[in-house]
Amino acid sequence: MLEINGLSASYGNVQVLWDVCLRVDEGEFVALVGANGAGKTTLLNAVSGVMKPGSGSVTFMGHRIDGSAPNAIVNLGLSHIPESRQVFTEMSVRENLEMGAYPSRAWKSRRETMKKVFGLFPRLEERAGQLARSLSGGEQQMLALGRGLMSLPKMCMIDEPSNGLAPLIVTEIFEILKSLHKEGITILLVEQNVRQTLAIADRAYVLENGHNALDGACCDLAESEHVRKAYLGH
């Protein structure tokens, strides 16, 4: 479904990614883990068209998308839910969700899709008329996820959804991610919370200093001595 080969990316003269390779098959839940500054967010930005990679290729659903505009990539069915939520704070919850439905095929069914989103996130329905800035951090993360689903994606790339949230809310967000996967959405999850991520994903890639370090089934990586020492604290 998504295939990244030899991807390199830089911010000006500072190179962040070196020849990164990653694959996500349809229906999978794949995690990308690593420390702060490893290049995880840069990788998602390069895939979604937010930045142009320096070299390498990105293919989604058989289409070469590296260098494509973000709206064209969303139209193909790839949704990027960014780090730090980035909701439109002076717009209502409902308006934020409608903004996610701008692809023409999604706009036509936006009311039905919004009902499904409210089914997943009842608190958003309760607060549909409120400004997004009035929501808690956890509610804003739910709104960001809901907005990403409004485009009717075939696959979601989700960046650090647990960032800055209380432990109980983090557990709730991870349960929601499991539900989305069960409903058939392919997921690529970027997370620093390695323990919980390896517990819910199928496979994972470990990114270190902009390079592929390890990859494999999550159950195997959880037993890896390197992963246990570097990311699990033992």
C-alpha cells in the first residue's frame, strides 16, 4: 500500500534522513518509533507532501507521490494527522471536522462521515458547537483524529497522538487507535511511547539518527536487547 525506498530529506543544509526504507501493507498497523530528533516527523512530512524529499521514492496505492502536493496525496486516500494536533482553534468542532472533508468524494458524504466520527468520539458531538480552543488536550487530539477521518482515508499516518496527554487519556487514545484499525483503516503510527505502541501494532520500524536501525514484528522487537535497553528502560 505504502512503500518508501531510499528516502533522504534535509532542512536546508541539515540532513535529517538517510536512505530510509519502510513498507506498510493494506490492513496493517505499523509503528515507527525512536527518540526525539530521530527523524520520524520529517519522514511523515516527506510522505504527505509537506516537504519535498531530497532523494528516494514514495509510492502509495501504486502511485508515485514523492514531490506531489499535499491535497493530491489526501485525494488518493492518505491522511496525515500531525503532531501537536494543530486544530483550528477559532473554529467550532463541527467546522474543524468539515475542513477535513474537502476532497470532493468526502464532501458529498460529510454528514454520514461526521455521524461515524461522533460515534467514535461522543465528546466531540457534545461539544460540536464549541470553539476548538475550549477543548482539553485530549479532546483536541480526538478532534485531530476525527478531522483526519473526515477525508475518508484508506490509510492514516498519525504523529505522536499521546504527546502531552495525561496517562488515562493516553490509554483512551490508544484504545481508539485499536478501534480504527479493527474498522479496516491501515495505520502508520509515529510514537515515543514505545511500550504501549509495541503492544498494539503488528510491525514496527526503529529509526535512529535518521537511519533505519531495526524492524520486525512488535513481539520480537519488544524482546530485542537493544530496544529493551534504549526504549523500555531495562
